[in-house]
Amino acid sequence: MSQALASQPPPMPPGPIFGPAAWTGPEMQKDRSWLYEFTGEELAELDAAIRAHQASGAEMGRISRETFRLPRLSQRLDTALRDLLKGRGFVQFRGFPVEQYTVEQAAIAYLGVGAHLGSFRSQNAKGHLLGHVRDLGLDIRKPTVRYYQTNRELEYHTDSCDIVGLLCLRTSRSGGESMIVSSVMLHNEMLRRRPDLYPLLFNTFPTDRRGEVPPGMLPWFEVPVFSWHEGQLTTIYSGQYIRSAQENFPAARRLSPEEHEALNLFDSLSRDPSLNLKIEFRPGDMQFLHNHQILHSRTDFEDWPEPERRRHLFRLWLAPENGRPLPPSYAQRYGTLTPGDRGGIVTQDTVLKFVLEPQ
């Protein structure tokens, strides 16, 4: 461990953290209050809002809470946002009949729902505000390829925004299950099982940007896995990209054997079925996660041979106006710390856009 890290220990919680964010998977399997079934009235509102947007001729970038009116559903979305930011940290909506709509109409519906939760953020250097999770047959060994562009397993991680959302358009032939885990519970388990390794996760870890480098920044960013800031535990983590930073960037800080051990235990705990939650994803499901307190994953999958049947999910990165305060170190990744205007990936050549097919 470097002298700087040893001489200035970061702030840490006084002990285990309790409350609705500290849940286990088996508990959530019994408590299904996180699963929202759309009512007939809410679906009718969504349908009317979709058609009103199309009739207006407005671009997708004009979709907002004000323009995409959902009188009844908006109240439920306000409740969902409170659950995301102040409660368990995840919600899932079920029952949107995606098969009844075109890809464009499904995108409009999802953007409209997302606009009631936060502002849209760029998900890659291309500036995609509507992202696509689909196997493009790319080689993950290439430094600019990201795991969501392949059929490979995603390790438990967070995305670089306050809230990440997924809309399932089509499922795979097999595999590809959605998995989540509470980072607050992971914190408690690290503290309980290995109090000697636990403090190391409050150190800053170099993390590979995968070639998506903002102007004036290094090809990696450095933030702690755990941050204790203004009385809240905030987590950011991508073990795969921490390891690739060690492999690809000799100038990045070298991790100690103890830090590697701490990360390995953290990964192991995230995979523990007594802690994590497997969520069924059906076509039309809309899932939203609070990245600061939830890690998410996906198993390997086998896709359908027919292109029109292949697994396809829309993705949103969102910044709510009432997001929690973030520690200063997050500015390296989030660009700014201002709630409602932070997160996402912007490089010198980024042009913000909405696209209806993976690129």
C-alpha cells in the first residue's frame, strides 16, 4: 500500500449499515413489492402518450416529463423513484405489451417512462442516449469492446450513472439471467467476515475506461469501491476493468496482494446465492437499478439463430434531479457532481443521439 493511502485513511461507516437497502436475495424472493404490474389504465396512458408523441412529429430528444404526460402512472413512477433512491434500490415494471408495438414505439414508451425518473445520459463514446444490450459478435479481448456487446457473462458491476434501466424486447434461447445484489449487504458481509481486508475497499482503484476517454483525462479513472460520504455508503465497481487496468496500463497504481484478495472476496460474495437475487426477465419488463447501492450481472447466454429473434434489450442511463450527494472522486467518472446533470460518457468526438438499432 502506498504511503499516501496509509497516511490518510478514508472515512468509513461506524459499523454495519441497516435499513431497506441492506437486503438479501431470499428476502426479496418473498417480498415481491419491488415488482410493479402495469394496470390497464396505466397501459392506456402509455399508449396515448406514444401516439401523441408520434403525432407531434417531435424528435425523441424532446421527450420529457412535461411532454410525455402520464397522469396516473406518473404517481407510481414517483413512488418507484423514492424506492430507488431511498429504499431497496431497484424496481421492475411488468406487463408492457412490447409485441404490440414497433421498435420505435417501444423506444418512445421507454424513454417516456425514463424521463419521469431522470435526464438521459450518454452510454458510450458514440453518444447513445438509448443504449442496446445485444450480442454483436465482438471480441472482448479488444480494448474498446464492452461486455454488453457480447454473449459473455457480465461480472457483478455498477454502471457510470445514478440509475440504469433495461427494457426487455426479446429474450435469448437460453441463459442471460439478470442477477442483482445489494452493495450495502456486501459491505456488511466484508466487515463481518474479513475486517482486515474490509478497509482496503475504501482505497482508490484504477479502472479501465475501455478507450472511452474524456478530454484531458487518463485512460483509467481512480475511485474507491466503497465511499462513506455525507452519512451514506456509495459504491462503484467493475472488477473486470480494474483487472484490465492492471494488465494494460503500467503507469496505473499497482494493487497490493491484500487488495487483490479483498476484490476476490468481494466478487465471491456477490455470487453467493444467499445474498444475490435472480430476476426473471420477460419481454416488456422494465427494470431500474440505483447504481450507488446495487450491483448487477448477467449469465452467459445462447442466442437464437434467427436475427429477428435474438436477445435485445434497450438501456437507459438516468440522472435524477434529487440524486444523492457524491464524493469528489466521482467527478473523474461522472464529469460533474451536480444532481440531474452528471454521469455518462462523453469524449471529444461524442455526438449525442438516439439510435433504434445497435451500432
